[in-house]
Amino acid sequence: MANKVSHFSDLIQRVTASCLLHPLASGRHDSGDISEDLAGDISDLEQFQEEEEEEEEEEGRIRERGFVKEVEVKGEKMVAMEVLMGEVFEAVASMKRAYVGLQEAHCPWDPVKMRVADASVVAELRRLGVLRERFRRSVGGGGGAGRGRRVVGATLREVVAPYEAAVKELKRDVKAREAEVETLREKVKAAASLDSSGGGGRKGRSHQSRRKVSCSSQVTAAPVPELFEATMSSVKETSKSFTAMLLSLMRSAHWDITAAVRSIEAATATATTNTTNTTIDSIVGPNHAKYALESYVNRKVFQGFDHETFYMDGSLSSLLHPDQFRRDCFTQYRDMKAMDPMELLGILPTCHFGKFCSKKYLSIVHPKMEESLFGDLEQRRQVLAGNHPRSRFYGEFLGLAKAVWLLHLLAFSLDPPPSHFEASRGAEFHQQYMDSVVRFPGGRVAISQVVGFPVSPGFKLGDGSLIKARVYLVPKNDF
């Protein structure tokens, strides 16, 4: 460029010198030479200008190509960033679905599904980590890029942080369960040593001790009829306890207990004999109202017991996959037996057990009954909203609901399942299948006694043993 500038200055000097040395006023004979010189200089000047314009155009084209290339690079980076962000959003959505699957595996408790869901959550977290590293590599560079990397990195950490906290919480739960399993193993060893230490003369006591330990410590490896019998005993005790509290509240609210008993008897008569007569005289003796009320409670809480979900849905898993369903039921039984029902429903209020409790509470406690006993319908409103009241009355009800739920899980764990039966009103008393709730002198029931109403159902187990149905007996002449 410096040479070109120098050349251009030389041309100007030459033209100027020619004009000074050969003025136009000189003789005509020199005009030809001067014209030739001037024409040559001017031609050189024009050629220089043309070359300069061509160079400027070339520089313009080079700058334009550089700008286009820069735009293309930026466009490629933008497309790559959009693709990366799309993958990030997809990974977050997959992470949410995996976590929902992990939550669903908790209730009903399914260890296999939990392991699969946990692996899925970990995989999605790793996927997010890979996307984070890709983003960091793609935006590497100067201070501005470093600042953007820090900002986006912080955003990704905010997205991943809740899932990392959930994973840590699950790991803590796993450790707690491992400790619980280790404790149960120690109990198994202690029970085995206790059983082996008994001699032949103590066979009966050893057998009873083994049954108590196995049922109370949750150490049974498989469902057995003895465990079902022990659980049915728990149902009887919780049923009596809840009925006693309900009867006490009814008396405190100044209910006409006799009229309430007549209403229960009428409902029982309608259910067993398909009659609509509700004006029958009471057959319940003095101080026996608790049996009528317990009959009412048991009839409501055991309704639908023969279905795998108490008819809360149309599930047919017990028919489609019987072996897996039995294993799942017994796993749920073992996991739930040591749990406090109020604490469980505080965490998972709408699980299958929670829905069972809501359905049975609304069936047993009529709105007018609740308003009469407590002065309002607050507990009912909470149950209808999917919550579970933390009242003493509802807690007592949960004790009964849990016992029946565990019995139901055990029933569907056994192969073959127990046969459910109930004594009908007016039926003759059979000591082999029935047990009277009212004690008779000498322990012998008179032949003239018949079933006034059933109190609780009975079961026939696969090994041939029986759990007798509890009944309220009355003289045949008074029936």
C-alpha cells in the first residue's frame, strides 16, 4: 500500500512538472509531445484508480464473507443450544416421571418396583449431569462465557437439588430398613434358640411360645394359618375396644340405646331374611347392647372382604397373577404390621389403606350420628376431603381398620385362601362352627338356643382348622 501511495505521488508530480515545463502558450510544435505526455500520465492515473477500486471491492467481499461466516457460526451455536435445552427439559420431565413411579412403589409397598424406580431416578440424575457438562464445554471461553456458565450451572443445581435431597432421604430410609432387618434377624435367632432349647415334655409350651414370637415379632417367612388366627384375635379385640368407645359416646350424648339396638336388629333382619319389617321387638337382653353395636360395626367393616380390594376398584390381579399377588400381599402385611396407622396416613393419606379407612368410616358413622356425638361434622368433612382426623375417636377406629386390613392381606396371602362364613339369623347353634358371646352357666349352651344375630364372621382355613363365628344367642321361643 505504501508503494501504491508513492506511485500515485510520482504521477501527480509528473503531471505538474509537465504543465510547468510545457505551458499551453508555447509553440504549436510542442503541443503533440505535451499531449502525449499528459495522456500517458492521465492513463496511468486512471489505471491506478481502477486498481484501487478493485482492491476495495475485494476487501468488501472478504469482510462480507467473514460476517456471513460469523453469523453461520452463531446460528450453529444457537441451534446446538436449543437442542441441548430441549434435552434438558426432556430429562427433567423424565426425572419427574421416575420420581412419581418411586412414590407409587411405596403404597402398596413393592420392593421390586422400588428397585426399578430407584434405578430410573439415578439414571435420570446422571443424564442431567452429562447435559450439564456438555453445556459447560459448549460455553467455555472469556469472562462473559464463564459468567453465563456459572449462572446456568446454578440454575441446573436448583433443578436437581430437590431430587438429590429425595435420593438422600431414600438412602437414609434404606439404611433404617437394613437396621430393622438386622434386628429382626437377631429376633429370629433368639426365637430359634428358644425353640430348640425346649424338651419333649415341654412340647406344648414350646409350640405356644413359637406362635407368640412369630406373630408379635414379624419374623414369619411365609403366611401360615396360625398367623391368620392371631390376626383375627387382634380384630376381635380392636372391634370390642372401638365398640365400647362408640357406646360410651352414645350414652354421653343421651341416645336411646334401646331404640338404637332395635334399629340394628331390624337392619340385620332385613339383610338376612329380605324382610322390610322394622317394628320387631328387641331380643337383646339387659346390658347386651354392646353386642348389637359390635355386630353393626363388624357387618360394615367386613363388607367386601371376599374381594381383593374390598370392591374399591375392579382389580383382578389375584386371578391374573395369583402367585405374585400372594407374595405382594404378604410383603405388605410384614411391612405394615409394625407401622402406626396414623403416621402412615399422615404421609400417604390416599393410599389403598387410606381409601379403605375413609370408605369404612363413612359407612359406619352416619352424618346424624357424628353430629349428635361431636356437635359438628368436622371429622366427616376431613375424611371426604381425603384427610384423616387426628382425634382419639378416629384413632380408635384406625386400630380396627388396620387389624381388618392386615387380616385381609393375610387372607389373600394364603394358598388356598380362607373361606369366609357367617351365621344367619334364626339358625340353630352348632358348637363346631359358632361361639356364643354370652356365657351360659356351666359353659353349656341349651338346645333351645338359636342365633339372634351374628356378631363377627368365621373362617375355614386351608389346613382344615376353623375360626368360629361369634353369635348372639336367644331362646327359640323369644325369636
